[in-house]
Amino acid sequence: MPSRIIYFDCFTGAGGDMLLGALLDVGLPLESLRAELAKLPLSGYELEVEHQVRHGLAGSKLHVRDTLGAHPARHPHDVYDLIEASTLPPAVKARSRAVFARLARAEAQVHGIPEEEIHFHEIGAVDSIVDIVGVIAALHLLDVTAVYCSPLPLGSGVIEVEHGRIPVPAPATLTILAQVGAPTVPHPAQTELVTPTAAAILAELARFQRPAMKVQAVGLGFGDKKFPWPNGLRVWLGEPFHPAQTEMDQVVLIECNLDDITGEALGYTMERLFTAGALDVWFTPIYMKKNRPATMLSVLAPAGEAETLSLILLRETPTLGLRMTPPLHRWKAGRRIRQVQTPWGAVRIKEKYLGEEMIAAAPEYEDCARIARERGVPLSEVYTLVQKAIGEEEQTEDEP
């Protein structure tokens, strides 16, 4: 199945409810979202989607109805415990926690206090928890593998919050966007256009660029505020276009040496790192002082994920410190995932491109292993059959 990507077109700003409303408008069933959020041990709310037309544009407005009227102000650890106690998929848990951790760091920096003393007031409310976990669960349900976002329009003026009157953009919002170098554009609105919740979601999940893509569906999510223009956010859902083109990005290499860790702990740490967004993780046998056999643990990470992955290493391994390279430039060959048909069914293959030229194609291990188990045949036989199918397709394409 081709990979799916999504682009958040924030033409008038972004709020958590707008992001989630747009994902529902693009095709996610409301019942599927309700079922996923029901895995959280959280009550006191109801979800409702209202289809609206504003300034000639049709879209969806998500309402998170408060059915209790009063909710406690939560510390970050309260929210983390709530997420960990759920039965959500591990990837959804990890990304949800990472968004709240990003919010906690920003609030602590803004108020000049330790993270453990932070109270999530508006952000710890039920609607914000639903927005954050809901967006991440929705992307998981839609099988989205990459998230992109437009530059963010920022208003000005002041707004009233728990702490009183604060400038716009809200300090936490601006701090979060500064941490990832998010592109912003000025907007004439004298009010908040990007909320801290939306800023944290986008900073954690998205690359701020428009991708080359085949757009397959478009959704529009409306916000609460009424403007002389449609207060909405669009999502474009589709597949990468021309993934064959080479591209360059920046990555960070994080390493530590370990001489007092079990193989089970190493395996678990690798799993945690991949779940949290590591690009690659590997172990190298080494010798340390006093000729002790040891393992060097190496992590290749997106530049924006270095802090999150470093904290996992410090928590899950005995290491007292880490080495980190400055951002490295990485050239990537183009790649495309597609299917070939075999007598045993469809199998995914990964094609490697330089420019428009395909220079290699290899079967996906998981598909081949599944067939080998189901059919009771050697894995090598499945690989041979798939390679034959690839060759026959190439030959057919070359024939006049």
C-alpha cells in the first residue's frame, strides 16, 4: 500500500479543534475517533461534529462538549499517567506524551519555574486532551506516515487567560514555534490565531514545508471565532508525488557506551527509540577501559527529535552522558513503495531511485515473512518468487 501523507494548510491559523475537525472532514468516521478516544480513562465530555458553510466554504466544526462543568488543573505527570493508563497503540501514546512534554517545557520556560511545578490549566482541560490525543489517534487511523504544515499566520493584540492579559502570540505558542524554527507570517487579526495546543502538535509532528503530493481528499475544519473571512484550516490527504527525486535533510547522531546493560534492556530501548521517531538505531561491539566488552548504542535522529530521544537513552540505560554530533547533512535516494502480484498474493516492494531512474527494487521483509509462515515454505523461496515477479513486470514495461 502506498504511503499516505498529509498537509495542514493553516491559511487563517490553527487550533486543536480545527486540526481534528479537518481530519474528520477529510474522511475519518466520527465513531472511529470516539472508539479510539474511549481507550483513555477520561470522562466528562461528548464529541459532536457540525457540518457548516462559512463564507461559501463547506467544512466541519468539532465540538467537545463538557458534561461535568469543572475539571481539575492537571500537572504534566497527571496527563502522562492518564496516557500511559490507556489502551491506545504505543505509537499514539508516545507521540501524545511528547506533545504534552513540549507544552510543559514551553510553559516552564515562560513562567521561569521547574516543569514539575507547572499546572496545565486550559491545556490540561478535557477538550485540550481530546484535541491532542485525538489528532494523533486520527493520523494513526488514517495510516498517515508523514505530516507537513504551511507557514503559520500570527495575529497580534492581547487575550485574557488564567494568568490575566497576555500578548498575542501567546508566550507559550511563540516559545514552542521558536524551538523548531517554524516559519510564520503576519496577519492583520487582533487576536490569537494559533493556540499553544496546535503549536505543540504541529511542532512535534510536522515538517514546515509543502510536499510534492498527489492530493486524494481535502478536508476543512472550522474554529470557534467568527471573522470577516472563513476561520478554517484545510488538510490535504494523499500520496507522495515524484518520491524518486533525491533530497537532503539534517539529522543528528546520538551515541553512548554501555558496559553494564542486558541484551533485553538494549532491545527494549531500541523499541522505545523507534516508537519515539528515531530514523535508525544500531549496536556496535566495543572494548572500554580495563578491557571490558561493551556496546556502543547509536541513534540517528531528526534534528527536532534529539532532545526527546536523548531523554529516552538517559532513562532506559545506565549511561551518565551522551555524545551528540552537530546536525549532519544527509543525501537520500528517492524511494517508492508499491505492490507486485505473485501466485501467493500481493507483496510490497521498495524501489530505489536516482532522479527518475530506478536503480534497485527489493521485496519488503514483513510481507515475505508472512507468506513464508502462512504457506510453510522457506523465506528464500518467497524472495525468489517476488524477484521473478519484479523482473517480469520490468520486461513487460520495456516491450513495445
